[in-house]
Amino acid sequence: MKKFNVTFAGDTSLGDNHLKKRGRESALERLETNPLSFFKKMMPLVKQSDYLIVNLETDLDEKTGKEENINVVGEKASRTIDVFNKIGVSAVNMANDQMAESDSLLKTKDQLAKAGITGFGGGENIEEALKPLTIELKGESGLKKVYVFSGMQTSGRTNQPGYFANNESPGISSLDEVNSRIETLRNEEPDALIIVFPHWQGMNYKWVADLARYQKTCRNLLASGADYVFGHGTHTANPIEKNENGTIVYSLGNFVFNSNGRYNSARAIPYSLIVNLEITENEGKWEVEEKYYPIVTDNKRTKFNSRPVKKQEAAKLKTELIAKLPLEHGQYAYVRYNDDFGYFYKLNPTKNVLRRFGTDIKGNGYKKYKEAGLLKTIDQPFVEEVQTFWNTNYGKNVDATIHAVFNNLTGRQDPRVVPFKTMRQELIPYFNKVGKRNMYSDKNLYDKLISTDQAAKTIIKRVRGNYFSEHNDYLSPDDAWRELYRKGMDFIIKPTVTNNGVGISKVVFKDNKFFIKDKEISLEDLENDYGPNFVAQEVITQHPVMGEPHPNSVNSLRMVTLRWKGEIKYLLTFARFGAHGSVKDNAGSGGVCCGVADDGTFLPVAMDEKANTYTHHPSTNYEFAQGAKVPNFEECKSFVKELHKDILHHDYISWDVAIGEDGKPIFVELNFTGVTWLYQLAAQKPLFGDLTEEVLQHVSAELKKNRSPRDYRPANYGG
């Protein structure tokens, strides 16, 4: 067995001119005294290579300037060539706009050749420019030829006549001319490994994989006979697409590129890719194993030290790449591995259409749905329809597991269902002001923030160790304890900065003593168990319709509203019922959630936090399909919509509302996130309903802007 490593890296420049700009003095000093230091963290990865091929995104002419509107960024030749030799560069692509000026291109190619480095993609005439880099791998019993073609595709905004070589004039190769050369070569040498290493001019920090023109170009190259297409020129990584014809990396991004970059202002991901092809001869048979190593190339983050990614960064980039993956991607799943050189991706065959678009079938969510019997059917055309819908309206693919689960649960296929991660990580941060969340979430402030008398009644509050009455008058600890005795009733005690029933208990008043779960308690016990922030509230006497499924808990409605275009919109509701005698009503405490139809009727199926479904309550055997209705449901909708008007920093709110014995809604608490997978499955409807398309299109457009669209500090405010 004989093994060879051929490595491809993206845009490369030591940045002689970039680093002379103000504020980059430290990097300039490194360039002049220790230029190899910029590659230090990349060395273990690239040094394993028998052949290292990079895109030289500069010329090596000592002059700089603009001639005939062609931007030329010169670099000190001896320094760059010395570094390239030390890191093992074998060949460089020259078909890029920085090589556009003919004289500089030929001088650069000559200087590289003298140092034993092959320049390809440019030359004296079109034949030389189109001539591929040729690598001969000599195995134990045979020879494997590797051909690397190059060419540049312009963005369409630029069409400089001096860019491209012709029969009589020097220049770089045009990608338009490469297909026919590949077809001819493939016919002549059917066993050769053919790679195209194209440059995308004018596409800085862009997702070229989104654009039909670049998709067509790359797929045509594969159809002509290429095995791989490894693009570059965007300065940031783009998706890896694999199908029966071959593999496309739409862009590798950068290798070491010493400019400040515009990752933040362009909202571009700060990552790039290095491709390692491990080519092995075994008993006369040649095989190729692909590894895609992600690296961090945003110099503002790395201080001009490109480096391998960390574990969380590898996971994040994988998600970003899959989100932009074209639907034509074949039956392959991105899988993350790691070795001595860092984390890397491979594209492994899969028959599970969900895995193609990023579903982690080993993750807890997938296992939960599988065990609940909600993934028995996964309809491939529907999953692809989901991706089309989300690409059209939101510009990216999504994990469609929740869509498959919704389909299995309801029998309906609805692409508008919103994936949990998309909601949690992207939509909620847009709708809600994260920095203000704690203020609104403190239950001890509800009486000041929520303008209604229809609320759970406070007996005492504890705020940062101080006690207050229901009217916010200061109380000593003894006065607070006396107030509880004066009321002489059962009460509910809650931590004031938690959600979803965490820490809630019922305190029972019996024989002039207070008990929690039959254990007598004192004020000191409450302070030890609940800390400096809690509230004691009167027990709500609920309506029989709400109490019947589980009388031991005060059962509530989780109602969701959205501020949209200046109006408060009602979205959906589900009822939350406790179980097994608990006073808590939420699914996280063993309870169940039952959707509520728009007319207030309970849906016939409830669900717990493990996605198990119930036609009858698990501890009382109450049948949900009996047709019970929430009293005054229209009034409940109006109630939460009116409450939302006072919450100015948050556009998306989940309200917990009890129903009093008089049938009136009672405000309990509010939340700003929520487990939206459960919301949609319990309510059996997509979160945004008929608003989905316009909501997604609007948020997508806003998030593409160069600054946070709703929370930023104007530049004229100063530091």
C-alpha cells in the first residue's frame, strides 16, 4: 500500500500592502521579522502533504498601483517564496484578478518556477494558461495521474479585456474554456483524477452556493468529467455538495490572507476550509478519501493567526454549511470527525433524507421522537418541499425533523412549522430584546409591568433579601411572617427569576402551622430553600373545566402573541395540566399539554415533554376528546393581546393564564422563549400560521443587514 496526500488551501497573501495601513503595526513587524509565524498553527496540517496547492491572491511584482482600472496588489517576492518553500507549497493558482496584469503575471510565474513552485492558470498565451497542473503519483504497481485545471469566472460586473489570455497575448485562463479541455482529457485518460480549482472574482464574503450561475458552472464541470471542484475567492467557506458525478466545494475561503477582512460588516462566517485528498494505492487499486478541515480565518478574531477550529466552532460551521446546501446535494450526510490535525468533515452516504440536511440522528431530540413513535414515516419529497419553502422564504435549509414529526402526528404536511433551533437562535433574538429579559421576567415586578387586576394575588415578596407587602411597602422578616399568618391560608411560593415551574411549591396552612409536603416549615426554611428572591401568592380557585383533568394543580393556558406591523397578533394556545398529584401544571414536571382549537375546544390528543401522546390524562384518565371548551376563550385572546401592549421590548411572548371560577382569565406569568417544538405539536399548528411567509421573509432580510437591525449604538454617540 502506498499513500499520498494532496492538499488544497484557499486565498493566500502575506499582505505586504495591507499590513502597511494604520493600526496594523504589530502584524507588519511580524511580517518583516518572522513571516512564517502567520502559518504556525496551520503547519501541522499542511506539513503532512506531499503536494500543497494554494490560490496566490497577489502578484509578486515589487510595485503596486492601479493601471487600466485593474487593481494590482504586489508583494515582496523573496519573502513570499521563502515562506512558501518552508511550508511546502508545490503549486499556486494564478487565475485570479490579482494576477490580471500580464507583465506581473509572467514575472511572478517565472520567480515561482525558479524556486521550484509551479504556477498554473496563467501564461504567455491561452494554451499555456489552460494547461493543467499535472501530478504523477507513482504507486507500487502503477501510476496515478492527477490534473488540476484552473480558471476565473467574473462576477458579471467586471469584464476587463486584459484579464484573459488569448492566442497571441498573455493572461489568465477563463473558466469558460475549461469544460471542453476536461471532456477531451477524460476521454483520453478515463482513470485520471481531474480537479478544477476555480476563482470567483467579485464575490467577496458571499454565498456563491446560493446562486444558480455558480451552481450551473460547477455542475457542468463535473458533467464534463471532473471529479472535484474546489472554488475560492469568497474569503469565507461555502457548502460542500456531493452527487453521483463528483464533489463541489463552492469555496474554500482563505488560507492565510493578511488583511483585516470584512467578516463582521458583511455578516460572513469567519471560517474557511482546507481540503486533504488522501490518495491510496492498494494492490493496484487507487482510492481517494476526502477530508475537509475547517479553520478560522477572521484576522480580527485570530490576531493574524489562522488556526484550526475548536469543537463548538466545527459544529457551528457544519450547521451553517448545511443551511446553505443546494437541494441538488445527493444522498450524503456531513459527519464530523477529528484526528491529530484537528476537526474535519466527511460526506458519508445515507438513505435518511433528514441527515442530508443536518439532522443528528444520535441527538436527544431525534431519539425522543423516535421512541415516541413519531418518526415511523419520513417522506422524502415532503422533506425536500420543506427545504424549498425555507430557502424561498428564509434563504436557508433547516432541520426538518419537526416537520416529519408533525406529519406523523397530525397526518398533515405543513412546511410552515418552525424548527426549534431556528426559533431559539435566530427568530426570538430578532423579536425580543435579550438584554431586558431579566427585568420583565422577575415575577416581583409583574404588578408594575402588567396593567391588570386579573392576576395572581401577591401576599408578600422577597427582593434581594428584603421583604415587601403586596403594595410594595417594606416589611421586616417578622412582619412578613406575621402577614402570612394573618392571611391564614394555603399559598403558592415561587422563585421569581425562573420559568417553567422550577421551584414552585404549595404551602399548606393547617393547625396554625405551614407545611410543604407534610413537613412543617419556618420563614428561615423558605429563605434557605428559595433564596433572596421569591414571591408568595394566594392559591387560584380555578374553573371546573380547567380543574377536571387534574384537580391537584392550577392548570393554565399557554397563549402566544406576536407584535407584528404595529398590531398584537394571537398565534396559538395549549392547555397545561399537572399529573400524579403535583401542584405544577407544566410538561417539564410530568404534566401534559393539550392543544386548544381556535374556538376554545380541547384537542383530542395531549403530549408530554418526551413527545409521548395521550388520548386520556395519564393519572386521572380524563378523556380529552369529550369536547370540553375553555370558558370565554375569545375574552382570553383579547386579554393577552391587551397585556402585550405594555411589554415594549419584546414582540414575541408566551403567557400563562389561569381561568378563575368565574370564567375570567387570570394572568400568572410570561415567558420570552419557550419550547416551540412542543407548542406546535401540542397545538397541532405552525407557530406563525398564515403569517409565516411574511415573517420569515422580513426577518431574513433584516438579518442580512450589516448591523443588528434593531439594537445598535449610533456612531455619533461615541464610546
